[in-house]
Amino acid sequence: EAQVTQNPRYLITVTGKKLTVTCSQNMNHEYMSWYRQDPGLGLRQIYYSMNVEVTDKGDVPEGYKVSRKEKRNFPLILESPSPNQTSLYFCASSLKGGGTIYFGEGSWLTVV
Amino acid sequence: AQSVTQLGSHVSVSEGALVLLRCNYSSSVPPYLFWYVQYPNQGLQLLLKYTTGATLVKGINGFEAEFKKSETSFHLTKPSAHMSDAAEYFCAVSDRVSGTYKYIFGTGTRLKVLA
């Protein structure tokens, strides 16, 4: 089944403790991205990647890192999480940039 | 910069009534346009999209949207609301900027269907 898989789905962590949210897609998509969803703000793009080893900042990249060493994986790294990074995070992919974008089921992250 | 505006963060309709969710975008050239639906505790699912060609686009679950270039709008409609349509709906555009693609999402409209 074609899908975007993110883990963990739910996480409560403490301020400053590094964490990684993994994202994997099995559709051979070139384009991958991360979004955060906050009430009243919709989805805001954190980082995106047009292809392997090519990443770029979205609208809200501060406090996040990403890497794209393989086509299928696009992990989101929070080096030193803070409470304002408490949010619902979505990974997404598209065959090529511009086309239909497919979303994972989301990762609820709480930083206390 | 590209932007997407969804009028009304909450919309309530009676079951069987017309659903109209509004979306306006800003772009100097026709972008690709999308509507996504998010059910509780789920990811976003594509309802329909406009790329080129016919301006009236039909999607899943009886939804459709019309691209109106002159009004820079892409409103979502459904003739008769069903209880299962209760969800949050997002309008989005993709646009090519400096050789890369950006996806811009609206802030969402939560649809409530009243029995």
C-alpha cells in the first residue's frame, strides 16, 4: 500500500532532550516536506526536500533540522526542543514538486 | 508572496443543505490548486485538485470546486451535506518559486453538519 509513515505518532518529551521524528515513503517520491499544524494557523512548512541531499527551509525552520540521505526517508530532528514546538507534525511527499502531496497520519509532540 | 485565504474558520450547515467553503488565492499565474480534508485524528486526504484544463473539478464524496481565474477563487461545494462530511477542510496552492515548488495552505475551515 502506498503510504507515508511517521513515527512516533505520539510523544511527550522534556525541554532540551533531542528527538527525531522519522518519515518514510514507499512511492519513490522525489519531493518530501514537513509541516506543523497549530490551531488557527493551518499548516506551516518547516523544511522541504526536492531530492536526495537537497533540502531547503520552509516558513518556520527555526529549531528544526532535517536530512535526506536516502530518497525514501526524511527525518525531522529537534536538537533542543522547547515548549513552543508542541504541535501536530505532518510529513508529506509528492512525486515531483507541485503535484499532489500525500500526507502521513501525523505525530503529536508535546514538550514540557 | 503567494497566499491562500479561507473565509470562515467554522461553517455550520444542516444535513441535506448545500455546502460552500470559500478559498481565494493570490498569484500572478494560475497555480495548481487543491482541497484536502482532515478527519479527526487523521492526516490530510486529497479531495480534488486543479492543474490545467476544465475549470470545474470533481472530487471524491460528491465534492466539486470551480477554478475562477478572474476572481482568483477555488470554492468547494457539495449539493447535499451528509453527517460524515463533518471535518476540517484545507485549500492549498502549489507554485514554482525560484526553481522550487512551494505549497501554501489556508488556515482551514471546520465544517459542522447539523442533524
